[in-house]
Amino acid sequence: MQKILLAEDDPNLGDLLKDYLELKGKFDVTLCTDGEEAVNQFRKSSYDLCILDVMMPKKDGFTVGREIRKINTTTPIIFATAKGMMEDKTEAFELGGDDYITKPFRVEELLLRINALLKRVVREKDDQVVSDKFEIGEYFFDYTSQQIAHKGVQQKLSTKEAELLRLLCLKKNDVLTREEALLKIWHDDNYFTGRSMDVFLSKLRKYLRDDPKVEIVNVHGKGYKLLVS
């Protein structure tokens, strides 16, 4: 059964949505009545999708969305709000939201949006199942065997090096946030694990230095980017 985190401060609407989704969608729904509770619940458990009301006490939905994205960059997020202004929609998508629904809405429409997002996630996971082999400029990286090949020369990687390079490859020419890398690989984002990751990044740069078209760059205040021109 797929798990949904629902953050809605209106108890009547929250209970209605929870009951409907559990009955019609056969989901396991966790209902939170403020933003702070929603963040705490997300930290304690894994969810397949989040529905966040924007106007909530303690922490608004956009703030909750930002904090969730620091922990997990892939869990689909639907923002629900009475606001319909373009600025709000823009903010929702800029901070990593996947969909936006304006109140009042039909619960049937919400269910359709949920199912569409979850189907997309399944397709992306299926794509990633076969994404264990990558071409990086002149290099060939086999994640399963933890090896980089370049002009017949093999370089064996440690497990952490292979995991980090795979994340960079999956985000090729896009930003891999520092938080995502630390939490997915080390399951911690403190100072010491951060310093450890910097060492692994230096090693990966050394392994890839023979192709001038390949570069791992720092993106100030965000993370890293594997550039392949």
C-alpha cells in the first residue's frame, strides 16, 4: 500500500480527504494539521507522495516543501491552496513541486493527479533500473562492477565513490544538491560526513581528468554538477 503524507490544517477537509483516499485510492494516509508536524513525520518515515496545503500554521506549505526537498528530491509533492495567483504557482514549481491544485477542488480530480504522478514515478524507477552503465565523455562507468574504463584502462572505485558518481551521472549537467548526496549515501548531512564527501569528489575528479570535456564543478550554495560537453 502506497503511503501519502497529507498536510491540511482544516480538520474537516483533512478527514474528508484522508477517508476518501484510503477508501477509493487504497492509500495509507498520514494526516498532519500543521507544517511543523508534517516535516517531523516526513523525517520519521518514507512516503510515496506528499499533499501540502500552502496556508498552514507554524510552517506554511512552501516552507515544508523546501525542507522536504532537502531530505528527498524525488518524492512527488502536490501543493493545495486557495490562492490562484501565478506567483504562487511559479514558487510551487521552482522549489521542486510536481503539481498544484487550487481550492476548492473535487476530490476525484485530486485522486487523478495523485495516480498520474505515482505512475510517472514508477516509469522513472524502471528507467533507473537499467541506468547502471553510463557514458561520461570518453569514459565508460559500470556502477555494478564499480569500474571506470578509459581507452582500455580500468579504474576500480570504492562503494562510496561509485554511489556518488552514479548520482552525478543521473543528474548529468544538472545540480546534485549536497544534502541529497549526503543523505542518500551517508544518511547524514553533518560537517564530518560533508568533509568526507569532499575527499571522494576530489578522487572522482582525478579519475576523470584525462577528458577535458568532463568536469565536476561546485555550484555555490547548492551542490555539484557533472558537466559533459
